[in-house]
Amino acid sequence: MARIEIMKVSVAEAKNKLPKLIKKAENGERVTICRRGKPVADLVRTTKPTRKKPELGFLKGKKVVLDPDWWKPMTDEEVDAFLAGRY
């Protein structure tokens, strides 16, 4: 059975080396942060890493265009109806 190594660091050291400690946690190492020699927090990986690549085009065909002429200016009648609250 593999033994899990726990790295212990002080709060000050954790503050100065946080990016490196996060990298260790990402690699599966457990980092315990201590204040005055007593453990107060553990830095551990939250989820397992995924090697799944992003799937491009997964929304293809799901886009709905309600009015293809939405960009065209409104007619005078449409403006009047809009301002009157009827549009």
C-alpha cells in the first residue's frame, strides 16, 4: 500500500509559496498549513484532472435565429407602434 506524504508548511511560507503549493496539490500531494505548529488547513485537489479535450462545434444546429432581418432599421410604422407600446 502506498504511503501518502503530507507536506507541512507555516502560514507565512504558504503565503509566499502559494502557486507552488497549489501545483503540488494538483499533482496529488496533500499540503497542510500550520499556525504555530498546529494544523489549521489542508490544501488538496478538489477533483481528478480530466484529459478530455474541448469538443468544438457542440452547439452546431442548436442556434435559433428568430428574425434574420433583425439588424435592419425599423419602418416608421414599427417605430410608432414601439413608442406606443404596441410592438
